[in-house]
Amino acid sequence: ADTRLEPDLADMHFQRATALDKLMRRDEALISYDRVVELSPGHAEAHCRRGHLLAHAKRFRDALVSYDRAIAAKNDYAEAHCNRGNALRLLGHLPEALASVDRALALQPEIAQAHRIRGVVLMGLTKYAQALESFDKALALNPKLIEAINDRGNALRLLGRMEEALAAQEEAVRVAPNASAAYANRAVVLMDIGRPAEALADMQRALELAPDNAEFWNLRGNALQ
């Protein structure tokens, strides 16, 4: 085979995979990314995007392998370090996850999502005050990052700062009125401050938006008690 053609062929498959990914045709996109890294094993971005698709499919160990390969190809790839940290978090390896996200932020301090993931890892380590600082940094970079707004509200609630927690969840509902988690999180705060009727209304709205969410059904049951 003429190996001179392989970089061009890899680029063609990469463009195809990117287009399929944007169309949410993830299984086909994954096949194309597989072809890219077969033709060009050092294609860091393809490894990283492949990892993202695997993580979306909840194949976190496979995703971790892809992120490791992306980093092996390009050690200063901040996004890959960040995504690796998130995969480690989802696998329950929190100290390692924190180290990966810190590496991403050392390389590129302005990644809002990395600050947010760092905060979620710190929440898992029950370091709520430090987590809050990370969520604040994420929102300073991207004030509309809905996950960080929700997470910030959760951190404030766990710190016992209920008025601020409720304000944060009100902001989440305002920014993303079709985000089920925003209503569910606000419901939890409302339950904690003794406003069950409002909490139940929020849980009803969360379930309208995400009727298959088992956690929301459990929360609704708590609100009815």
C-alpha cells in the first residue's frame, strides 16, 4: 500500500467522523474515529473525540484508554487531561481525577468546564467550600454554564447556606427553563427549607421534562411524604 495516502485518508475519515458526531450519529462517528486512529495512531484529537463518544456511551474505561492515547500523542493537550479527569471521576478514582483536571488547568486555566469538573470531584471528596470556589471560577469564565450553576447551588446547600442555594437554583431555572435538573435541584432546596408544596410542583416539572429519571421519581416520593 502507498503509505503516502494514509494521512490524507485519515483526514478524510476525521472530517467524516466530525460531521457524524455533529449529527448525533455517534455509533457511525465512532467507527470513523476508529479508522482515523488505525491509519494515524498519533492523531491526538481523534483519540480525544473517540474518548468523548465512549464516555457518552458510559464506556468509561474504554474512554480512559482513548484519553491516555491522546495524551501520549500530545502531552500538553489540556482538553484530553480534563476529559481524562472526568472519566476517572465517573469510575470513582477521585484523587487521580483531581490530578488530571489540575494538569488541564495548569496548561489552560480558562477552561470553564475543567473548573466545573474539578468542583464536582471536590464535592465527591466532601470538600464543599473548595468545590464552591471551583464553580465560581467556572461561572466567571462562562456565566451560562448551567451544570456549574446547578452544582454551585448543591455546594451551597451542603454548606448550609440555604438562601444562597435557593437563589442559585432560581438562576439555573432562569438560564435553562427546560433543564430537568434545575427543577429537581430547586425542589431539594425547597424541601430542606420546609416548602414541600413548591418542591412537589418542581418535581412534577422535572418529571415532565425527564419522565424516565428514577432519581426524580424517588425525590417526588419524598416530597409527597
